[in-house]
Amino acid sequence: MKMLQLSMLVVVGLALVVTPALGQEKNFTTDKNGVVKFVPPSTPVFSGAGVAAGIGMGLTIIGAGIGLGRIGSAALESMARQPEVAPRIQTAMIIIAAMLEGATLASVILCYLLGGSSTF
């Protein structure tokens, strides 16, 4: 039942995102030589790039939060079990967390640039 609800939510979400694109007028004309040219629309166009960038940024931050939580949890659990190796575990934890944050920052910047290039 949950899978059916999730699939219906995805279908409704896609329908809401795609509706403005389906309602656009034709933007092509033919010149005197018979060449088909694109004419920019007079009304604002809804771009999927902006929506994709927003969803991508959200998923990136959620994934980073889950990853950092798991890193911290595993590190604290292993430090509690073996206190004598705590400094080495903490060093490894900080290195892994820094690499995760770097990948997260790169992804968020990429999504921001993608969203900034879209037009509404």
C-alpha cells in the first residue's frame, strides 16, 4: 500500500512539473527560404532545470546529513568499545567527514549553477 501511495505521489508531482511545458505554444516559424527558425516565446517559460537544481540541492544536503550522522555514530561507538585507539579513530573520522563535506559542497555549487542558468 505504501508503494502505491509513493508511486501516486510521484505521478502527481511529475504532472505538476510537466504541465506548463505541455501548455506552450509553437515557437517555430518558416522564413522566405523555407528554413525553420525558433522564435523565443513572449510569455515566461517554466524550466525544469530550476526544479531539478532545487531537488538536487535538497537531496545532497539530506545525504550529507545522513552520512555525517553515520560517521559520528560509528566513530563514537568504536571509541566507546576501545578507548585506547580513540585518537586514530577521531583522525580518520575527521578526514572522512572533510571529504564528504567537499563532495557535498561541489554538488551544491553545481546544482546552484544549473538552477541559475534556467529561465522562468
